[in-house]
Amino acid sequence: MLTEQLHTFLSEAGASLHRIFMLPSSRHFWFFMLCYVLIALAVYLSGDGRRQGQNFFRFLFPKKIYTHPSVWMDIKIWLVIILLVKVGLFALLYQANYIGSVLLDRMLDKVWVVEAAHEAPSLSDRLIYTLVFTCCVDFGFFLMHYLQHKVSWLWAFHKVHHSAAVLTPLTANRHHPVDYTVHAATAIVMGSFATVLFTRYHGTTIDSVTLFSTSAIHFFYYMSANLRHSHIWLSFGVGNRLFFSPAMHQIHHSTAPQHYDKNFGFVFSVWDWLFRCRYLPAKQEEITVGLIKGESGYHGFWDAMWRPFVECFHAIKSLHLWRRKRALEH
Ligand SMILES: [Zn+2]
Ligand SMILES: [Zn+2]
């Protein structure tokens, strides 16, 4: 009996690890982690690490970052997310989204009737769909992230991500389950919206252009995405004006006043430009990450899981919809 349970547990754990490291739809897919190491090597060889007299291993895994208690918190929160996804955290979301898509389709039936297509969409149609789909999801992510910083009861949950005192690729998963759900719901709703419109326009189903069964644009994004949460500086230079570089997300985590509430984007940086919150780094900047003065951190894992509900409740009760810039006011 015990060996049976152990066997089930090990095969479940193996399946989870397989999903995380072996599927290209995961940002921690082995190829994207290899890209992380290769980009780090290029940064090291260009002088950043060698100048400080470190060997490459120490440059890649600085002791003061990887032995910081913040990393253990990242791991604990990630395990909770894996567990919740496993027990169907998003099952209800997908169900609600399916009903929403069907309702949208029914509404469009009355105003936009198209003949069913006899041919499959061309490559150029699929390329346009891939771009529009990515833009819809990316703008949704940007807008939700912007609100997660501006609306006090959303910030109560998003603050857990920003309480990280050091950045490692694991920090990408350091999200309170409520924060994680809000993020996932945005992707599901915005993605479905683009798909319903394109399916109707073409009169048939349409698929993204993919690389290893992942949307081609997201595949390229993931190649450098793990550097967003790291100590390694990667800026796209003039390319920052269109694409959101990992250095721009590190600035988002910075405690410096000039970086406050800047750079909310993911794939494209134009949304930040449109909302006047884009900060383009002219050169490499020294960054201290964490919560700004006036924002209280957490006393351990359970505090980080429970206190956001209390803070959210107080924010709603006191009718403080918008988050106040406490540190900057003092
Ligand atoms: Zn944020
Ligand atoms: Zn982050």
C-alpha cells in the first residue's frame, strides 16, 4: 500500500517536472534555461564578470544571491502554485471562459454573419493572427500589471512578488495564488477574444505560427525571459523602444525613486510608452530590488499567503481603491 502511494507520488512529481522542464510552453523549458546560461556567458565574456575577477560559475550563481532566504520563499511559493495547478486551480476559469466565448459568438451571430470557409487559412493569415493574438494577450498582461500596482486591493496580492529581495529565475513563479489567477485569467480572456474574432473573420478555425508547438513570438520572448528575474543585465539598446528587455523588468523591481511604478510590460514596450510609464535605461544601472520604504514585508511563508487577504479586506473596507505612494509622500 505504502509502496503504491510512493510510486503514485513519484510518478506525479515526475510528470510535473516533465511539464516544467521538457515542454516548450514553460519558461523553464531546458532550451530556454540553456539560452539563459549562454546569454550569461556572453555577458561574462564581454567583461562584466571577468572584470570582477570571478570564475563563470560564481558569476552565474553568486553566493550572496542564491543563499539569500528570499530564494527559499520563491521555492515554497512555487511549490504551492504547482500544487494548486495540479488540483485544477484554473479548471473553473477555463469553464467560465468557454461559456464567455460561446456567448460572444452568439452575440456576433446577430451582427456579423460569414460564410464557412472551404480553404484553410494561408500562412500570411496565420502570421497576422499570431501577431494580433500576441498583442491582445500582451496588452492585457500590461494593463492588468498596471492595475495590480495602482489598485490597492490588487497590490495587496501582487506585493508578494515584489517582496523578493533578490532576483533569480525562480522569482518569476513567486506570485500569490490570487495574483497568479488574475494573471492567468487575463491571458485566457484576451487570447480567446482574439481567437473568436479571427475564427469569425476567416469562417474557420485558425492556429498560430508555432516553433516546437509554442507560438513563434513567445518562443523568441522566452529565449531571454528568464533573465528578467536575475542579476544579469541584458538591455536591447535601441530595441528597447519596441521590445521589452530583461533589464527593463529589473528596473520595475528597483527601489530607486526614479524607477517607481515604471515598466509594466512583457513582450512589447510600446504599452508603457503609451501610458507614459516607460523607463529606458541609457546604460547599466546598479539596482536594489525589493519593497520601497513604507511598504511592509512578510514574516515568513504563511504571513505572505495570509496577510494579502487581510490587507485586501482593509483596503476595501476603508474604500481606498487606489494605492497611495506612501514612500514618496514622506
Ligand atoms: Zn509588478
Ligand atoms: Zn518580476
